[in-house]
Amino acid sequence: MEIEIIEETTEEEVKIKFEEIRNLMINKIEELFPIEICDRDKRLDWKQWGIDVCNFDKFRKISSSNNENIRSSSSIRVSLEDSSINNPEESFEPFEGFAIIITGQALIHGLSENLKMKFLELGTMCKALICCRVTPMQKAQVVELVSQYENQTTLAIGDGANDVSMIQSYI
């Protein structure tokens, strides 16, 4: 798993780190999958590319030399005849997805109006998003963000009474 840690302390530093992680994700996706992300400003989304995050290997490419039968859109190009799709048994670098660990100090800025949609984008590209040393209100804000914009259920784990606002934000 590709794990990134966000522990910056200012909004500008968090913004730069978000962009750095996003670029790393794009590069890794283009390296491992038959996808070319032409519009690098468009939101990253596994579903848009038709990739099941529970079975990355099924969608992997073996080499970048197979470029026949390319389907184009304004933001991505996907090779429909990639050999790894036809033969997922081939060996290649293991990839289990992305994970982000973010501290409460960085999350203050990640949940700001300026950065919350970028945080949501990065978080939804990950198999795991771990928020550590966060306040009960930050826990609630993360749950609300995902619920509001993604219409998804979240798994939020806490240790007791200080998690009431997180739990209530979902109800």
C-alpha cells in the first residue's frame, strides 16, 4: 500500500502536501493502469475509470507499449486491449491502493473551506484514511463531509463519550 503522512501545520503547507500526494497518485495510476489522465485538474475517481478497488490486479497493465484500441474522453484514455486485463495472472509490482494518515493539526486546515474538497478527493481515492490526534468535532466534520458529498457510509472508530458528535453527525 502506498502510505502518505500529512502532518503539516499551516494551511499553505497542507495545500502543498495535498497537491504533492495528488500528483503521486496520478503518476502511480498512470504507471500501473491502462489510464492516461489528460485533464489533471479533473477530480480523481476510480469509478470513473471502471476500476474496482477490491481487485486492482484485474485492471493492471503489464507494459506501456500496448496502446492499440484506445478509447478517449476529455479527461482520460483507457486501453481496452491491455494484456493484463486479458491475463491478470502475469506478475507485476504489488499494489494494494493508497492510504493517508493525517494529524489533527493538519486536519484543521484540510477541513477548511479552501481545502475540504481536495481532502475529500484524496480521501476517497484511498482504501484507508486515518485521522489521528483529532478532536471530537473534527471526527464529526470528516463524517459529515463524506456523507454530504459522497452519499457513502463511513467507518469511524472512537474510544468513547467524546465521539458522540461524530456519531450524531451521521444520523
